Amino acid sequence: MSIDNPFFHRGAIRRAEEFHGREAEINQIVGLCRNGQSASIVGPRRIGKSSLLLQLGRLSTVAPSDNDRYKTIFALVDCQELGGSPPEEIYEALLTSVTDSAFAVGLNVESIQRPGTYRALDRALNAIVNAGISVVIILDEFELLAGNSRLTPYFFARLRGLTTKYGLAFLTASQRPLFAITADKEILSSPFFNIFVTLSLGLFAIDEALDLLKRRLEGTPIEFSANLDRHIISLVGTHPFFLHIAGYHAFNALVQEPEIIEADDCRWLDESVEIESESHLSYLWKILSVEEQYCLAIKDGPIDVLRQLEQQCLLLPDSGGYEYSCEMLRRFVRRQGVVGLVQVGPFVIDRKRHTVHANDIELGLTTSQFDLLVRLGQHSGQVVAGEDLEAAVWGDALLDDPDRLKTLIKRLRRAIEPYNHWIVSERGVGYALREPE
């Protein structure tokens, strides 16, 4: 018997009954917009911005008071199609969305002449507001509109004028703050960009994440154990996108092998989830600067960089420091090449700070021990000849001690316990840094 998988992660959630969580965010946004306050939602890719905006767009038919059948319409415009459009096409898109939203709540705006003009949009808004309805225009993927080279400060000034004239509110969504999504200083100086309250959209709370897993399984014969729930949260954190990926693969596995739910060790799930998540993690990594990559790898650095990584849902505050948002991300970062670091197994060797951590525990090494571990780490998995190791530590200095390398290896092993078995001897050849068999 075929069972439909209730977890999906290939696009925005378009059905109201499938939308989950974000109640606090929705209440805050609605409260601001219905009072005429424009807001900018900022959050990383795949955090659920479009799904949230679609859900907000459905609020037009909600009666906000006993006396009014409707009070506010939320008109959604996807800016993906407007990145290179002239003002006329954008005015028409705004007009179409506004009049369609008004029609959905029973208000039929009279036929508009010359729809691709600011004047047509102004007349439609005037008719809607005079009918006792306030308007919120939602602009998804707003960075594409803000970066449209065909738009002038005058265009954005006109949009700002609508907020003053009609109490209109704009709600934008973008991956980065408004000041960072346009390189045109003249555009950014438009008063339009000064009217927004910035709201960050981040990870689910743990209860919200666990409730998502539970609700998705309702109506199916599959149930996740508490042990599996805990493993999923540890593996992928509370990121909505990754939760759906993990839930999808866990569901498929339990359909095919129901007995696997009894396993105490849930690592059977990890490989399939990490393979599918790799492309998104790679995207997040590539858009980071070299400094951000370094700070993410060591979970430390300038506070402004750490806060940016937190806003990207990569790091979380923890006991005065920072931790990775999930185990899957930690593993991914450990596989990346990072300027200034050598990462091998449990070791993070920081050549900038001259420190070594093993599974987040700092190891106290002498300069010679540090240089030796760096050279072994640079050739991890490979045997490095004794002569090369001596050159890395002592250079051309001549010492009357034929056993100096053996002695240093012995001291290094003691210094890195309990990971001393990672240094493997190859008799007569040299040494290697690799996972013990």
C-alpha cells in the first residue's frame, strides 16, 4: 500500500492547512501593518519567508471587528518577475494585486483606464480606502525590485507618497536588510527606505519544531519515537527547511522498515539527510566572506560578524559564546577549507591564533608541538617523512639529538590525549595524522 509522505520541501507552502507556526510573528506583523506601519522581514534563504507572506495574504477575508465585514486587505506581489521591469509594468502588477484582493472581500473597483500608470494605481487605492478598507502591499523577493536599474528615486518616492496619502503599509521580504540590497546610494537615499521596521525571521522554537513533526504525521500510520524526535532536532536543529528534509527521509525509512523505529541509535537517518542538505549548506557557505567563514569555523570573532552569522541561523548564543545551530552544520563546516585553519577529524588547528581545539576543548601545545601538528594536519591521511617533519619544526637548525623527532612525537601524543591514537607511526617512513582503525 502506498502512503503519501506528508513532509515536503520543494517550495513555499501554499495551502493554509499545511502552514505551521509563526503565530507570534504573524500577530506582530498584522498589528504593525494594520496601524499603517511598514515592515521589512529579513531572513536567510529557505527560512520560510515566502510561506509566511502567502499566509498573510490570506488574511484579507478575516473579519477584524464586530462592525466591519473586512478592514484590511493584504495584496501580494512576487518581485521575481519584476527585477528588470520598467515602472509601468510594476504599477500594473501592484494595481492587479490590489484590485484582486479587494474583489476577494466583495469590493469591485471600477474598471481602470490605462492600468500601467501611477495615476491608475492611485485611483484604485482612493476607491478602496474610501470604502473603509486599509491596504497592505506585500513585496516578496524585494531585493530584485530594489536592485532594478530601471527604477529611479522618484519611483520609490511615489510609493512612499502612497503611505502618506492613504495610510498604506508596505511589507517586504528579503535575505538581507534594506540598506544592503541596493548598491545605488541615490536609490537608497529615497525616503521610501526610511519607513520600515525591520523584523528578523529565524529558527523555530524547539516546541514549535517538535509540534511540526507531530502535526505532519497526523492522519498517517507512522509515528516518530521520542528518541527519533530528539535525534532529528540534534541533527538539523529547528530550521523549517531542514526539519522537512529530515522528516521526509525518516518517514520513508519507517514505511520501508517499520522495525527501525526500535533502534536506540538513530544515525541511520543521517546520511540521506546530509546528502540532500549539502547543496543548500554549500550555498550558505559560498555567500559568506572569508572572514565570516573563519569566524563560523572557530565560533568566535568580532561581535558584528558573529551577530550576522546568528541572523543567518548558522550560530546560536550559548553560555556567553556561540554554538552551531545543528550537528549537520558542524560536520559540514569541518569538511570545508578555511583560510587560516587546518581541520582534521576532531582537531581545529588555528594558525592565526596559534591554538588547537579537539571537539571544542582547547589543547595546550608548545610551539614545536603546534608546528608538528600543523604539518601532519596539512597532509592528513598521508604519511609524512621524518625529514619533512623535522624541517617543519626546526628548519635548518642542527641539533645533536637523533631521537628528537621521536621524543617530540611522544610529547605531542600526551598533549592531545585522548586523541593520541590519531598520530600513526609508519616504521622507517614517518608519521600520519588519521583516524585510528
